[in-house]
Amino acid sequence: MAAQPFIGSFEFPVGANVVWKHGGAVDPAAVTPTLKADVLLVYHQILALKGADGRNVDMARIEGMFKDFKAELMETLKETTDCVKKVEASQQKLEASQQKLEASQQQLNVSVQRLEAQVAASSHNAYARVCNSRAGATEPLQPLVREKAPSQATDPAVGSRPPGDCFPATRNDVLQLKHEAFKVLAAFYGNDFGGSNAILPVRCRCFGDFIGVTGL
């Protein structure tokens, strides 16, 4: 059998089937159709670059082929790099949008909590005012909680109850309030009850109207 041109472990009989050569024995069953097609393609490309004796290689043609291949590869690499940059930019925008969304969600949650506290305080005070309007001179009054939102860190929170015993226990006690007591009540409720310069009877009536006790 005449010598055949070959590459590595593949033998290329011209015009015959491609076979796999292993350990000196030929095993045609080891060559799949796909592998055969790929090897033949490479083989014919190499033949196109060789002379009749299979040794004289056209180096200029090889260099031209690899130059074109390099140019295509670099262009593909550039396109891939541009795509990666676009994806990264899009991801950064998405992350920024996500952060803004989370911040907006937090602000919304805070607003909802404030609104819920405001509604609860308003409902409590509405009921307390009804009870106080029906209370007799010596019957206990229902303390109102703070409804006004705090304007500074030291202000009581919405829904807080008045401190200590500053809230009058009965209708008669409302008439006994002094300026010192009004100062504490005004700071807690955020209401000056007629103003610090008003006379006590005026302040008592203003406070009575505020808590639901009328006719003082």
C-alpha cells in the first residue's frame, strides 16, 4: 500500500475513506460522519496550500489567510466588548433604578405609618371628645392624645398621651388650670389655647372647646 498523506493520527488516502489509525491498526468504525467531514475540510484546505509534492507551502497565502482571520476575530472581539459594555451600562442603570425604587418604597412605608398613626389618633380623640361632652362636673374626662405631627426631635410622637397628671381629671378641674399647666399642655398638643397673654378664663374655654367640654 502506497504511503498516504496524514496529519496527526488521521490518515488521508486520496479518493478513499478517512480512517482512524491507532496502535498500528485501522478502525474505520471509530470515525463518525461529522468527524470525517471536519477532517476532510481541514485536509483539503492544507492541500490547497501545498505544492504537488505536498511540501512547498505558499506562505504568502497562509499569512493572508491568518491576516483576514485575525481581522475578523478582532472585529468580533470589538463587537463583543461593545455588547458587554452596553450590558454593564444597562445593569448599572437598572441597579440605580432599583435603588430609587427601594428608597421610594421606604418613603411610602413611612408615609403610610404616619397616616395610620394620624388616623388612629384622630379616631381616639373624636371618641374622647364625645365622652367629655357628656361628662358631668365631677365625672372623669378622657385625655386626648397628640394629633399634630412633630416638627422637631423633642416633640412627642403622634398618638402619645399627655405626660403625668397635666390633663385635668374632671370638668371642674379644667376651670382650675393655671398658666404653668397651659404651658405644658400647649407644648404637648401644639396648641397655645388662646395665647400666653390671654386671661385664664379665656384659655380655659379654649382648652375646653379643644377637649369637647363646652359651656365653661
